[in-house]
Amino acid sequence: MGAGDEVGPLRVRVRSMYEAATRIGADLDVRRTTQAIVDVVVPALGKAATVDLYLAVSEGEDSEGVTPAPQGTIARFAACGDLPEGMITAGGRLPSLSMGPHDAALMTGDVVVIEDAWAFMTSRHGVEPTRRMVPDRVSRAIVAPLFARGRLLGVVTVWQDRARDLHPDDVEILHEIASRGGLAVDNARRYTREHATAVGLQRMLLPRATTDTDAAETAAIYRPAGEGAGIGGQWFDVIPLSSTRVGLVVGEAFGRGPAATATMGQVRAAMLTLAHLDLEPEELLTHVDDLVRRLGAEAEPGADPVGARCVYAVYDPVTSRCVLADAGHHAPLLVAPGREPALVELPPGPPLGGGGIPFETAELELGPSSVLVFHGSGFLDRQGDSAGTGLRRLRSSIGRRCRAGRALADVCRDIVDDTAPEGESTDVVLLCTRTRSIPPANTVRWVFPARAEAVPEIRRLVTEQLAVWRLDEEAFATELVISELAGNAVRYGGDSMTVRLIRGKDLLVCEVGDGSSTQPRIRRARSTDEGGRGLFLVSQVTERWGCRFGPDGKTIWAEQRLDRGRESAGGWTGQAGE
């Protein structure tokens, strides 16, 4: 053989090795990795090529493939070249990876050459299945196993036509490409598993995506970062508070990966706990700031800084009043009915964990069907954007998508699709809230002197109001609740007490406020005690109860769940604006 005869194959080999080194393994997606393998070998080694893997590989699992012979669920992940119509391509299932007499060679990592591929496959699977697995006009199949860390992940098959002679370098080149490809596929598999675990953990720490309460309808979307980027610590929350109010949160922990997710989980749990104490937004953020500073002090030396940013809002549908406080986060956008989206002006606050600067609040009056859009930094931090571009893009999408009558979940999804395409290097979180107002006819309020003589009058007025609302069946339990709460105010309160009833769609709220700051507690009364059973009885006949403090004293509240069918009987007057 002359020198000129050797130059061509050598050039093919060098080029194939170069392409394999630059293209295979450059991606952490299993399908794109396998496609790179077949793109490298066609047409250098044959007219067509396919990669078949155990299906578990794409899901990040590694339990299949560790077997004495190839078995398990097989799928075609990539195909390239001259493939006839009807042949199994990427995404199709294969009957088996087993090649009978060649199984032992594949399991030891050897390349197998099958000279008459059509006859071999026909003898094992029949004519029709073979037509779907073997390209037309081929005589030879070169099959190389994809091995990594002692596991058989699948095979890459090069199909050569009858006119091509088998060159000694074909087997060696394919073996080297398969060796590199096996490691690349395994890396992609391991990343898929770790990424799925991180995303699963993140989603488990988040609440339901949609809620529907007397205060608001909400819809949220969390989209993890694209491949190659660690999962961040972004979160949202919709917290049902006392007296039909709702707390709204969007935030993000510093950093990426498990540490950010752990911080997010701790901060969210703390905010949930403190929110149920009915703290004002600025007071709640102050307590959470102390917690985050403690987490930072307990971190290992040299660890990434511990911190978080968020915005917290409390909306009251009785007064249509929304109070917001910011901790270094992005302000939400407000879409009032018939108006363009506008950025809510919030007093800037420090990130959680910074300490030293007090948080301030802003107050909004929100009409029915107003929409507040809370968002994370993923909408504003896209590569290549100039200052303000992300906010303008987000505002434009909200203006187009947020129309009256549209389902809020659809609005939320469309905004994310418009402004945060797949593959971004940061997480995306969006919370849309369409506010509601409880009509004045569904609330009543009385002020009484804090004397025992007032309790019968309170019971009478409450019973009459329940009759107006057609809630006569709740009269006995409500009289018991209001008597105990009023009795508590008489015994421990000041000179007067305030009684309020709120009739929600499927909720009845009883409140009694007084000028005392004494914390009521349930206690186990002994058989000889004359009192001490009031709050225990309240807890047994209501859905939940609690106490919130204000500048003028405290309010003890209790919620009773109503039958949803009552609204059809005419007792429910509806949400204003719906």
C-alpha cells in the first residue's frame, strides 16, 4: 500500500477524533449528547448510525444495565443518515438490545461486526420488525457498546452499505468514539438525576400553584434554571391569614444549589410561622432578618454569604387595603381595571440578613379585580439586556395578557412564556394575584361596653344577623363562640369591646376586640375548676381560632367553615366586581 493510500483513512480518523473531542460531551442533555455521537460517525464511518439506550438512562437512573446480558427497556435516542421511511427513529422503542451470540462481547466492551445484518436481525426478530430496525441496502452493522463506570448504557450502531469495504480503522475509530460517548452519556445521566432531585426538592418546598379565597384568586409558576445552572432559592407563598386576609410573598435566597434551597426552606418556614401570628409586614421582616443573620453566623467559615430578598404584602378584602414591605427585592406591578401596568412604589429595604436598617411599608387601596404581579429577578437578569429592558418587556407582556375575564393561570403561563424562555441560567418565579372585595352587606360591626350585661344583647344581634344571611343552622355554634369570646373580653379586657362578623363565600368569621394585650391560651381545666373551658370549646366547634395584636389592644377571632351549597340559597351576596 502506497503512502497516498494511507493518507485518506488517516485524515478521516484524525477528523473524526477531533470532532468527537469537540462535540461529544459539550452538552449535559442525554438526547443531544447521543445525537452528537451519530453526527460524528456519519458519513465518516457509514451511511447511517443509531444510538439505543436503556430508557432509565434518560431519567437519570442507573439500576438497569447492570446485568449479565443486555436486557431492560430500550429506546432509540438518536439517528442520523440515510434512514428509510418507517424505520424506528429517535423516541421509538426497540424490542431488545440483545444480540444473542454477541452479548458476551458487548458486555466486555468489545466492538461487534455483523457482516450480514439483515439476515442476522431477520432470524432473531422476523421480517417486519427488521424493516423498522435495519436500513435498506445495508450489508454490515458495526456495534459498539457505550460503557461508563462498569455499566452498559446502550450501543451505537454504524450501518455500512454493500459497496463499502470494511477498513481496519473503522472498528478502532468507532471504539474510541464509543468510549468517549459512554462517559459523556453517563455524565449527562448523572446530571439529569441530580438536577431532577434538586428540582423535586425545590418544588416540595413550594405551596400549591393556585388558590381561590375570599381575598383573592392567585396563580403562580416556578420554572427552574436551564441545564448547566444550579437550582436557585426562589420561592413564592400565599398565606391565608385571619379574618379572610391573605399574605403574599415572592423572594429568593442568595446563591445557587443545595445551600440556596436550604436557606429558602428555612426562610419560608419562618415567614409562614410569623405570618400566622398576624404581625405587621415590617415587623415580620424584622424578625426574619434576625433569623437570617443567625443562619449566616452559624455557617461554616469560607461558605457563601447567607441572605435572601423578598417582598411581603398583606391584603384585607374587607377594607380593600394592601400593605407591602420590601426587603431588597423587586417591587410588584399593579394592573388596575382599565389601566396599564404600573410599578408599585415601595420604600426600599435592606436584604434579609443585612440588619441595621428598619423596614418601611407602603399602603394601596385596591379595587375588585385589580391584579398584583410579583416576580423574581429571572425576568430582569437575562444576558444581553440593557438596563430596564427586562422590566419593559415584563410590563408589555402583562399589559397584553392580563385582561379581564381570562383565567389567571393562563395569564401567568403566557407571561412566563413571553418573557422568560426555556434555557435561561436563572430560576423564574411569578405570582399573579387578582384581588376581591367583600361587600359591606357581608360584614357587621358593633361596639359594646365590656360588661356582662352586654353579652345577651350581642347574642341576640348575632342571631338576627345570621338569619339575614340565611345561616340559621350556624346559630347555636356561633352563639357559643361569640359568648365565650365576649366573656373573655369582659373578664380580661378594658372598658369596651368590638364585635365583628364577616360572611365569606364558605367561611363565617367571628371577632371580639378589646383594649387588653393579654394573650389568651387554651388550658386543660380540672374537674373542680369553675372556668377555663371557654377557648377549648371554641376550638372544638370552629375550623381555627387565634389572636392578633394591634396598637389599641387585641382581637380574638374564630372561623367556621360553611357549606358551599349555601351560596345558591341566596345568602351569599357575591364578591364586588365579579
